[in-house]
Amino acid sequence: MTNFQRTAAWLQACAKTGSSADLSVQLGCHIEEVCELLRCLRTDSAGWQRVLERAVIDLADLADEVKEGNRTLHFPNHLRDLVLDSLCDAEVTGNGVAYLAGFDKDSADQAVLASNDDKLIDGKPVIKPGGKIGKRPGWKAPDLREFSRIPPAPLFIDAA
């Protein structure tokens, strides 16, 4: 089963139907994940670092408002193909970053998907106000350290 299929099955188990409200919350969750990445990045310029930090603050605020149901996000039907292109490109470029950083992304993906399954209580989700899927009491985030270790040698060896 692909990661997409497994995620779709999980969302179905959580009674997410693809309604405009469900889609809006999922867009907020997606922005939240982008913010998590941006918080980890550093640049060689203090000025640009401040720009990055300000962008994260603004995007995180938007994501929170959307996830809590206080604001909605949508995309017009005539832009659906561009949204799909963006999502596919984000997955490809994210996998490229993971590859170039030497991450074991396949194993990390499986750990994250299993962790999502562990959020359910007797197969039922915890739904927070606004519609975001929450975490059951006692839930723990997956430990991805073993999949993110610095590789012992360069990924590429110059044959020349």
C-alpha cells in the first residue's frame, strides 16, 4: 500500500469525507508541517533569517486559525490542477531533500504512519474543536532519530 493510500485509509477511518471543512483543516495541517521545516532552517544572513522567522510566525498563525475552524482555506476549481502539481512537487522535492541529507525516509514514513494509527482509540479518532484530528491520551510522537543520522560517508563518491 502506498503512503497516499495508507493516509487516505486513515482519513476515512477518521470520518474525513473531503468536505470543504475537512479540506480546509487539512490545508491548515499542511501549512503547519511546512512551518516545522522552516523552523529548522538557518541561513547565512541575519537579515534573511529574520525574514524566515517572520514568515513562520505568520504562516503558523494562519495554520492555527484554520485548524481551529476560525478561518477557512479553499482553492477554486479552476486551480485544481495547479494545486495537485504543487502537492506532487512538494513530495518530490521533500524526498529529494531527504535523499540528499541521507535520511532513511521510507522507514521514517512508516514510523509516522504507524504513529498516526496509534492516535486512534478503538479505531475512532479524537477530534479537536475545529475538526483537526487530535491525539489520544498517552500518545507519543515517533522517534525518528534513527532514520535521520548523519551518514558515515558521503552519499556520492567522485569516480574521477
